[in-house]
Amino acid sequence: MSRLPQIALLPDGKRLHLQDGPIDLIVEADGSEDEMRAAYRAAARRFLGLLDELCEELALLRQAAEPRICRLRGAVARRMHAAVAPFAAKEFITPMAAVAGSVAEEILGAMQGAAELDRAYVNNGGDIALHLAPGVQFSVGVMDRPDRHGVLRTMVIPADTVGGIATSGRHGRSFSLGIADAVTVLAKTASQADAAATIIANAVDLPGHPTVARCPANELQVESDLGTRLVTRAVGALSDAEVADALAAGADCAQGALAAGLIEGAALCLKGSMTTVGLVRFDTSPSRGLHGSARESLIQA
């Protein structure tokens, strides 16, 4: 390993920054000083070498997942496969669709195994693994356009229902087969949320629409796990009815995932319109903004 992972407390002294190649995590733990330090030490120990573990199996991780067979060996790689497997029988999906959430989940698990915490989160570029003690709530900011200053709402996450939050869409870090600006998913784990957000965002679509520009994924990124599949590059003007149709298609997909127990809720955004499914609760108080940890937990695809 020639590179050197970056591990440091942020200037506020409360949050930990872990960065290695494409993995860039913001971590925060709430508890006593001793427990917080123990959690951060555990997070740093587990972080070292994690990217190398994934790179050892990268070729297999980029292949279409088999719904009933997992040939992967690493703990994070196997978690990635488990998250996408429920979708693999009907949809093309690779374990890479759950990489960000699975990494966040792995680091959070290390922290929970080392310390008693009231609340903790690991934010991997907007895909968040979350621990909440009974009675504790968490707030995150949800943007309808992660690539610019879009509409910002505060989503309230209660304890004992959600352990993972993830966002996907055409403006995110990865390619999308659909036209959603953003799809934010709540699930029991971050890996499950990550996989489901990919599938639901793909389903928000108007196949063959003349104002939607697409191109093969491997023309933009030679080693893309999507290969020659057409990914969305631009979305032109859409009528209100077309926006509603695309969101309805995504909502149908989300309802199926909800009924199967794969997600707890989802918020789907396109062209300034939003549709929600399941457990999605926004703070409607006009005076309340994002405070404390929540300020650092803006969801971005």
C-alpha cells in the first residue's frame, strides 16, 4: 500500500475525518469523553486496510450480483452482496451499488463494538450509517438537487426504526439509469438503503423520452460496472404530467421494496416535485434549522 490514509479530528474537536482514496468519511459519536475516544480509536483501526480489502475483490464486485450465491470473501464485500441480492433476480445490479453504505456500516459497527454511545453516525458522502439510543432522534437535511442549492427540508429520524440513509440519482457521484434528481431512502441498515436508493432512482424514468439524453456508461468511465448500459446525462423540459408519471413509476418500485421489508421509507424528487413512500417525516416548524451534528449530515447523492 503506497498511499497513506488520512485520519484526524476536525477543527471542532468533536468529529473524526477518515479518508483513503475514494472513501471519505465524517464520523461523530455522542457519549462520555472516554466512550467517544474509544469509539474513534476503533473506527480508525477498522478503517486501515479497508480499501485494500475491497480492491482485492474489485473485479467480482463489479459483476452482476447473483441473487442466491455469494463468491465474495471480505466482510464488507459480503455485506454489499447481501444488500443488492434481493433486487438481483429482477434487475441488473452489482455489489458496487451498496459500497458507500456498506463501508459506513462497517465503521459504525466497529464503534458500537468498542463503546456505549447515545448516538453515532458515519457519513460516507451522504450515505449514512446511524446508531440512536432509545428516545434519541436525528435530523438530516434533504436537498431536491444535490448538485446545487436546492430546496432543503429537515427529515427527522426516530430511534429503533432506521439505521441507514442513502441517496441516489442522476446528479450523484455514480451514474443512474433513471432521471430522478434525488431519491433518499431510509432502511434498517446503510447498505440496504444504498442498494435500494439505486434501484428506486433507476425506476424514476420516462423510457425513450426525446428530451432525455443518455450514453453508454463505459464511454464516460471505461471501467464502469454498468458497461454499455445507457446512463442519463441530461433531462430537458418535462410537462407536469410527465414528471408525475416518472415519479409514480419510482413510487411503485419503492412501494414494492417497502412491502418486502427492504426499506422503511423513501423521498423521490424530480424537477421540483416530491413523492414520499412509507416512513418519511419532515420537520414542518418554520423556525427550526439544522443544528449540531445534523448540520454536518446533509444528504447528497
